[in-house]
Amino acid sequence: MTGKALFVITAVIICLILILIITSIIKKRRKKFFLDIYNSLDREKNLIGSTPVLLELSKLEPIIKNEKMEEKYQKWQDKFEYIKKEELPKIDDMLIELDTLIDKKEYKTAKFRIAKCEMEVYKVREQADDLLDQIKEITLSEEKYRSIITKLKNKYRKDSKEYHSHENLYEEMSEAIELQLENIEKRFLDFEKAMDENEYTEVVHIVKALDTMIEHIGIVIEELPDLMLMCKQLIPKRIKEIKDTKEKMEKEGYPLEYLNLDYNLEEASKNVGAILDRIKVLNLEDCMFELKTILDYLDGIFVDFEKERLSRKVFEDMSRDFSKRFSKTKKLVTDIYEQLDDIKNMYDLNQEDVKIIDEVNKDLVRIQDEYKKITDRVSTMASPFSVVHKELEELFVELKQVEATLDIALKSLGNMYEDEQRAREQLNEIDDILKECKQKMRSYKLPIISNHYFVELAEANEAIEEVAKELSRKPIVIKTLNTRVDTARDLVLKLFNTTEEMIKTAKLSEALLVYGARYRGLHEDLNAGLTRANNLFLNGDYRTSLQVGLSTIKLVDENIERKILAYEKNE
């Protein structure tokens, strides 16, 4: 127990020592943090005091040549003295107080003082920097503005040289340009005078004015020849070309009223005149843009002219094609109406077939009216070709739709005729097959023909008669006719197959009986089987006779089935 107590006491002492060490470190770091801020503020204060205001003021002394400049010099000197004697000592007091608080470890109060001191330092530093900037504005003015004026003079000389090299391009505007150049040169002289008298406030205005004037005269010298060319040559020439083209096209029958050219060209001429008046006083703002807009409009008119020419050609070509197709379709409908009664008498037309033709005729009448309206507007020059050719395109589409509808109706009528002709051809073919069946039955004289065969023959004959009756009806019901033809064909083919099968089976049975006669004397069962097969043959049951004969002869000839198949193949 004593050892454990000693261990616990030792651990507690170590923890206490660690806590004390950590607390000490934290306090030292905290104090260092505040001391760093204090030192930073003290350094900022010292920098403010070392601002080279006095140095710049000393540079200003030799160039003081008027009361206004001397007044400014004195004002700046007094302000800097105020900063040094009033503002900086105030910051010193605040720093001393802050240092005391840090020593006393009153950090909470120190934070507040730091914030206040920082605000004061910032305010005084701004005052000192602003004062220095104002003084430098004067001390550096000569070098600064001399550099600017040198660049402006170079630009001015370049523009002046360009103008005098091509003076003939500026025509009556030369006087205004010369006057502007003189004003610029006067402003250069004003600059030299202001610099000599150290009127730096005035210098600023002079430099700004020169910059604006030289920029303006540069634009004038660069753009004026092009503007004069557009105002006096390009646009007037373009307007004349448009008027001449308009007159020529109207004589050729082009309706151009929709372009409203007389008013628009007059307005364009007025606008050019107004722009020219502004150019004469060297007010070139937006002149180039406005003149280019006018030129674009005039160029657009030539595009409209070409569009009209192309539209007319398209319209005339389309009109010829339209007339041909319409006449062809109209004639076809007229022919159908002339034969419609005969067609109705010949075929059992449904109401829908007749309705389609009536609708086609109504559409053709409407299309004809629309086409006449279009051609009337063209002949009276009431609508431009660029409009009517699109309307004719739409009408052409409608005509094609009508033609497609008519084709459907004609196809329906054509199918009825084709079905009738096909029925007549099939009737002949069916009748030939029936005759062939009868001929075969006559050529091969069977002992007995079963009643079932005569039933099929009667059905086939009756079906053929029904087809003939449908073909003789007026009007013909095509749907019923097709049904009758299909029925007759199926029954006759069935009869044909029955005939073929019966004759083939009878032939094989008879041949088998002839072949088996040689075995009759061999034994009693064989003789009895052949007798039974012969009786079945004479009674008309040829299939059973064949089966009995095969099974009987097979008793003495195992190859009889192969032989009978070979016989069938040779037949």
C-alpha cells in the first residue's frame, strides 16, 4: 500500500509540473503575440514619420512661380507638420498605453486598444500617402506631361502629313480641317505657356483637350475621303441605277409597287444630305455606320430585282406545266363522267367510288378558279412574281394530290375491268379442264363409275354455270363474281384430281389382276383372293381391289409392290 501511495503522489506531482510548464508556455506565447502586434504598429508609425513628403516639397521649391502654387506649397507643408506634431504623438500615447497593458497582462483591454490604434494608424497613413501623391502630381508633372505631349505631337504630325499628302481628296472640307489643325497647334502653345508658368492644374485640361482633338482629327482624316466618296458618288450612282432598273423592269411587266421605291429612295437621298451637313462641320459620329446601312439597303434592292426576275421565270415555266397537267386531268375526269352511266350499267359501283370522282371534280373547279385569280393578278400587275410563284407552287401541290386521288379511283375501276376479263379467261380454262376430265373418263372405259364422282361432276358443272350467270348480269358485282370463279376453280380442280386418281388406280388394279391370273392354280387362298379383288374391281371399288390384289399376290411374289411401282412409273 505504501508503494502504491508513493506512486500516486509522484504522478500527481508530475502532472502539476506539466500543467505549470504548459501554462507558462501559453502565457509566453500570448504575450509574444501581443508584443508582435505592438511592434508592427510601432513600425507602421515610424514609416509614416519617414514619408518623403519634405523631400518632394524641396523639389517643388524651385518651380514655385505664382501665388497659387505658393499657397499649395504652404498648405501641404502645414499639413505634414500637423501629422508629425499632432497625429503621430497621439499614436505614440496609444502605443505606450498598449505596452503598459501588455506588461500587466490585461489582454482583454489590450485587444480593444489594438483595434483603436490600428484604425488611427490606417487613417494617418492614408493622409500621409494622399499628401505625398498630391505633391508628386506637381513634381512629376513636367516629365509626365512632356512624355504625353511628345506622343500626341507625333500622332498629330502623322495625321497632318497624311492630310497634306492627299489634300485633293478632302475637297470643300479642307477649310474646316485646316481650322481644326490650327486649333490643335494653338493648344500646343497653350501647353508650353502653362508649363512655363507652372500652371499644372491648367495643364491637365490642356492635355485632355489635345488628346480629344487629335483623336477626332485622326478619325476625320482617315474616314472623310471614304465618307465623301459614299455621299457624292457611290450612293447617288446606286440610286440612279435603281431608278433606271425599276423603270426598265416596269416596262417589261414587273410589279414593283410593293418595294415602295419612290419614297424609300427619296428618304435615302435626304438622309445622305443630312449626313453630308454633319460631315461639313466634322461631326462624323455614326456617319460611316449610317451610310453603310443605306448602301446595304440599296444593294438589297438589286437582290429584290434579281429575285423578281428569277421568280418570273419560275412562274412562267411552272404555269406552262400546270396548264398542261390540269388540262390532262380535267379531260380525264370529263371522259369518266361521259362514260360513268355505262360504267354503272356494266359494274355494280359503290357510292364511295362515285363520291371520289365527284370530289376530284369539285377540287379541279376550285383549283381552276384559284389559278385564274393568280393569272389575273399577274396580268394586272397587282402582285409581285416572288409572291404569285409561291402561291402557284402551293396550287401545284394541290393538283398533284387531286391527281393521286383520281389515280386511286381509276385504279378501282380498272381493277373491276381486269377482274371481269380474268374471270372470263378463268371460265374458259375451267371449262377446258372439265372437258378434259370427261374425255379421259370416256377414253378409259371403267366398268362402273361411283356416285361420288357424279356428285363432284354435278357440283363442278353447277359452279361453272353460276360463273356464266354472274358474267351475264348487268351490272356485274365483281366481289360476287370473284367468289364464284374461286369456287368453280376449286371444284373443277377437285374433280380433275379425282378423275386422275380413279383412272390411275383402276389401271393399276386391272394390270395387277392380269398379272395375278398366272398364279390362280397354285392354291385355294390365292385363287379366292384374286377372285375377291376381281369382284371389287367390277363393282367399281378400284382402290380396295388394288389393296386386296397386292396382299394376295404378295404370298407368291414378294417383289410385287416394287413391280407395280415400276409399272406406274412407266405409265
